[in-house]
Amino acid sequence: MTVSGSKLSIGGLNDLDRLQFVEKLGAVFEHSPWVAESAWELGPFRSKDDLHEKMMRIVRLSPAKRILKLFRAHPDLATRLAVGDYSSREQRSAGLDRLEQSEYETFMSLNRTYTEKFGFPFIMAVRGKTKDDILYGMNERIENGTEAEWNEALLQIERIAGFRLDDLIDEPTVEEGVDRHA
């Protein structure tokens, strides 16, 4: 799935079959199309917010091992490895693709330390943030306990998914009473 193209209406999204729905929304959660696959069952959706809420409920109610796999699907911030379309664009917008060598080394060191401590990469919704904001967040959050950081990672994923759905869906609401599964 690419991130380019025209936005969908929520009504148009509700009209998609499962395969089309997953094709359009499968990348909203980093390398985790299972969220879109599960969400399709919960349609039709009244709004983008309704869809977002249901997708996050699916994630939050998933077994811890599945959530950990979702966490681990996220790339390190400032990585020079190939990442997905969304992550690439989001990291570019924060200037993480234009780091000086010393900045890059700082980010990589913090990424390693964070991953060693928590068992998953540092996750932050970087849209609207600068590299300094991100660096500050990394330094602050590395001091968190495991449970606090698990909850923060989920909150950040919720924000990331919200931004991505904003990019994909134009229409705020749809008529009540539509039942595509009938």
C-alpha cells in the first residue's frame, strides 16, 4: 500500500470488501495488517474516529505477545535502513533523514539502550516534532519503568494511527443504519 493518492470517504471505505479494506488500511499499523483485517468485522464505521477507536480496541485487547510483535514492527527512529512509506515520510518530516554523523550516533546509541531495556524499539508519533523534541523524548522515556513505557508505546501507536487515518480518510461521518455485513 502506498501513501499517495486521493483520500477515501468513510462511506467508500465501508463499501470495500475485506481484501480491499486491508489493502487500503493494512499499513496504518506498522507491518501489522491483522489490525485492519480484524477491524473490517466491526464495520460499518460511523466516522474516522469510530474506525480509529475500534482499531485501537483490537490492539489493546490483543494478547501481550501480539502487541509486542506490533511494537517490534516499528523501525528505529533515525535509522538509515529502508522503512515503510509512512515511517519514511514521518521521519523525513522531523528531519531524521538529515542528521549530522554525531547526531546519528546519539540516536543509534539511545535506540540500542532503549531496546535493550524494554525489548522493543522507541516509538514516538514524530509528526510535528523536531529532532530535538524526539531526542528529548528518548532521554526522558528511557528512564520510565517497563509498564509505563508499554502504555506510552501504545499511546504513541494510537497517535501514529490517527495521523495515518487522517491522511487516508476525508469524510468525518456516514449515515447510521448501513450494514455491509447483512
